Amino acid sequence: MALANHPIKSLYFMVVGVPQSLTITMVSYMGKLRIAVGTEKGYIDPPKFKSSIENAFEMILKAAHETV
């Protein structure tokens, strides 16, 4: 796939300018899952959000490995 004659390896999709305080978009393309998060300024504490996402990912990964 190319955009303006430049090859692209992956892409993100995000709706901007919407009135929601939190927007999460997920796109799966060429075997890769991309997740984009947009928030209203001051709505989420970035370090706490990052830590929560990392913890959730570790829990999901551990659960997935236990079922295999």
C-alpha cells in the first residue's frame, strides 16, 4: 500500500475534533494491531494511564500464555 507514492508499513486511524473526553481507536493491518488514544487535556494523568495500560497488557499476555 502507498500514500502519495510513498510506501507505508502501517497506519493509524483516529477521529479528531469529536466532543468526547476519551477516544480509543483500534486498527488491525498487515498482522499488526495499532491502538490510538486521544483525551481531553487534563482528563487523564499520563503516567498513571501508561502504568495501567502496561499492567493490563502484562495480565492479558500472562493469561494468553497460560491457556496455550
